[in-house]
Amino acid sequence: RNCDIVEAIAPIIEGLNILHYTFCPSAALKVYPHLLQMIPSEREQGEALGDLVHHFDWKFNVGVLSTSSAYGAEVLGEFVAHSKRNTFEILSSQQFYPGTQELWQIMTTVKSA
């Protein structure tokens, strides 16, 4: 994973006072402030997903599938909060561990809600 590599070299490049661009989640930025994030924060991504649902008026059959990582949980949390503020209901929310063999079953659970 890209983030594993970044976290491995971050102390070295920080010691050399080098800025580094990354696609890693915001958690790495809190530990290594010299990293510059190239993607929106988890909060902004969750909010943007909520804005899409609200914009297209998808008030039915909204199911959410996310990874169980801190990154996935934060995006999911913001999306759920956005749904409450904008009056659309999430019928099912499931998290999974990357690489899990049960992903098909989890997706079926979300779809059948």
C-alpha cells in the first residue's frame, strides 16, 4: 500500500525537511505534518457523497458499504451525519475488512435492505 511506504519514509524525509505529497488518509497528516494531502479529507469525501444523494433526491434504498479502516469509518460517519441533516435515510450500513472473503455476502446484505 502507498500509505505504508509513506509512513515508512516519513520520519526520514521529515528529518531532511522535505515536503511530500501523498494520497494517504488524513490520519498520517496528523502524525507527519510535512505531508501534503492530494485528496479531499475523509470528512469532505463523506460530505460530498451526502451532497450527491441530496442533489439527486435519492431518498429511497440508500445502502452504504465501507472498509472497516479508520479512513472508511470516518467517511461513513460523515455520510451518516450528512444524511441526518438532509433528511435521507440509510437503510443499511456495512463495513468490511479489505481482502475479506465474505464481501459478496456483505454486499448482498446491503442490497437486500
